[in-house]
Amino acid sequence: MLILRSLLFFLGQVITAPIFTCIALLSLPLKPITRNNLISGWARSMIWWLRITCNIRHEITGLEHIPNTPSIILAKHQSAWETLAFQAIFPTQVYVLKRELLWIPIFGWGLAMSSPIAIDRSAGREALKKLVANGKDRLKKGLWVVIFPEGTRKAPGERGKYHIGGAWLATHTQTQVVPVAHNAGNCWPKNSFIKKPGVIQLHIGNPIQATDLKTDSLNAQVEAWIESEMLLLNQHG
């Protein structure tokens, strides 16, 4: 039954992705924030479809912590779920991602039209310069920026190195950070076709002001908060 439910969800993705790619193409003349609102309709529809086909729901703690001004979201990365769900939970956003994702047929093309910040991870210092320049541009346009500090998905219970990119962008643009923890990997494991029914818990922390903070200090604060929340989430399954 889990295989059938997961297959139905996958078919929904495959059928609707080209439709929203066409919508993205047609929306190119529009402002980035308007275009992203249209494109993110696919993610919102997939969260609904996930609930219908796989019985995966979510509960949010800390919605009151979401600021009214464009901010930087630094979040745990366990699954593909959060890349969809964040678009239904937070204001219009762009993602910092590895540039190779834009080369994926259809999906990557639509992603490219959502004004992401595509980074060459091997570029070192130049990648950080590009991150700040593009991040500043997106924030100025009213878009939020989403970064996964660990860089890649981690299975529940795993902890990766928190890279400084997100904190670097925050301190160099004086933008507040919103830390986010969740346990999506319990229902949608990384690199897994099978999805398990359940309720994903997502916790949103108080914004952390980047003013007068050094990059390493901000990064450490974000890591401490997220990992302490993950301990709580893991204890409650």
C-alpha cells in the first residue's frame, strides 16, 4: 500500500510539473515576487497531494515568530518535503542551491525561473561574494532567502557541519535570521521513493538579529537552536 500511495504522489508530480513550467515561462515578464508566487503554486499543490495520497500532514509551532520583513531562513535539511512546504508556510522566497540542480530537465528549468541563487560550491571565496551580491538583490526585491546550512540532506539523528554561507549573508546584509527545525525525514526519508504516513513537526524560532554579530557567532547560535530543537523532536518521535 505504501508503494501504491507513493507512486500516486510521484505521478502527480510528473503530470503537473510541465504545466507549472509553462506557467513559469509565461510569467517571465512579471516581477520576480509575482512570478515566484505563481510558480510556488506547484509546491503548495504538492503538499496538498501529499496529504491526500500519502497521509502526510504537518503541524507548526512558532508561526508568530515569522517577521513582516524579508529575512533569511536557516533550516534543517532532511527531505525534499521542506523545499515544498516552506513555500506554503513562509512569505515568497528563493533558495540558495547548487547550480547543478538547474540542469535537470523540466524541473530545473522551472526552478531557474524562480530567481534562485545558484552557487558553485567549489568556488570558495568567490561563491560567498556571489551569495552576498545576489542575496542582497533578492532581499531588496522583497524575497526571502532560504539556506540549508548543512548543505545536504541528513537522515534523522544525523548532524552535519553547519557551513557559514547563511550567516555570512546575514551579517553582510544586516538581515535577521529565522531558524527552523523539523523532522520531515521520518515521513519522507532522503533518497527514498517510499513515503510513510504521519505528522511532521516543524518549529520556527525567534528571529536572530545579525546586527553587531560576527559570522561565526551567528552561525553557532543558529546551530545551537536548531540542534536543541531536533533533540526535542527526536524524543517525541
